[in-house]
Amino acid sequence: MMAETCYNTSKFTITKEVELMAIEKNSLSILIGYLALMIAQMLAQKICWGTQMLYPVLTVIGLLGALIIWKLNQKYSYQNTIEEKRSNLKKIILWGLSGALLIILGQAVTLTLVHVLFHQSLISQNTNALITIFRHSPIYLLDIVITTPIVEELIFRKVFFGNLTYYFKPWIAAIISSFLFVIAHHDSHFLTYFVMGCIFEFIYYKAHDIRAAMIAHAGLNLITLLLWGIH
């Protein structure tokens, strides 16, 4: 009986070690891919600054970078606690599309609240900058609607939320992820980005698939550009 208990304990320890290695490989591969993408974009900005090729080049680099990071996520795959339940494609798309509307609602409420209380602009600095770039170089739409949702959801929702549930309760991981999401956007609309982060995490949590959050993010960005960027 004692030998069996020791065997089970040893087996449990090995399983946890294997799981820990898997989560580390998945998280590190995504983060390293993201860092490489950031460096490539910074170099492109230095080389192409002031030319008409800047945003087309950044778009191509972004799309390639997003593809590489997605492939790294698959190669060094790790199924965290959120992804343990499998979802069919219909549920993923449904949560993605309805999630986009939910985020737009949350964004509208927080922006209006902050505007009323603190007289801040109804359009965030980041959104305004992206709209300006899109009007100048429409091809950048691909970066905004494809690259950004893929990369940011893998970083903030997969790594800093889903994978962190291995160490923390989901609500604690959600707060950490949303706070980092706010910092990454270095915008004065802190409440809006925090709430957006929480909603993205809710979509991921309910759909059990990161693709749902990506669809919601892409939908949000596309609708924002159509509403504010085209006139």
C-alpha cells in the first residue's frame, strides 16, 4: 500500500513537471515571437521612415509575424484549463461575433462615463492614431484587423490569462492580463482598456477557444474603422 502511494505521488509529480514544461514552452515561444516582431517593426520604421513604403512594409511584417506566432502556438501547444473543454466552430464564431458587439457596448459605456466625469475625448489616442494611419495608407487595414487581433489575443488572453490560470484563479489571471493590456496601450483611457480586456477574457473563457476572442477583436477594429475612418 505504501509503495502504491509513493508510485502515485511520483506519477503525479512527473505529470506536473511535464505540464509545467509545456506551459513554459508555449508561453516563451509566443513571447519570443512577439519580441522578434516588435524588433522587426522598429527596424522597418527606421529604414522606411518618411517614405510611402512605411505602412505597406509594416503591414507585411505584421502579417508574417502574426502567422509565425500562431504557428509557434501550435508547435509548442499547451491546453490550459480554459481550453480543456472543446468548442465547435459554430460556437466559436457565435461568441466571436456577439463578443464584438459586447465589447463595443462596454467601450461606449466606459468612454461616455469618463467623458462625463473627466471630460476626456470620446475617441482614444490609439484609435485616433490608427484612423489617421488608415486614411493615409488603407492597406494598413490588414494590420489592424488581422495582425493586431491575432498577436494581442495570443499574448494577453492566451499567455497572460489562460496560461496563468495554471498558477492563479481565473479572476486573478484576468486582472493581471487586463492590467498589462492597459499598460501596453499606454493610453489615458485606462478604464476603457481594462474593461475591454475583461470582456475579451470573458469571451475566451466562455468559448474555450482563443479564436473567438480573435474574431471579436477583429470585429471591433473593423467596425471602429468603418464608423470613424471612412467619411
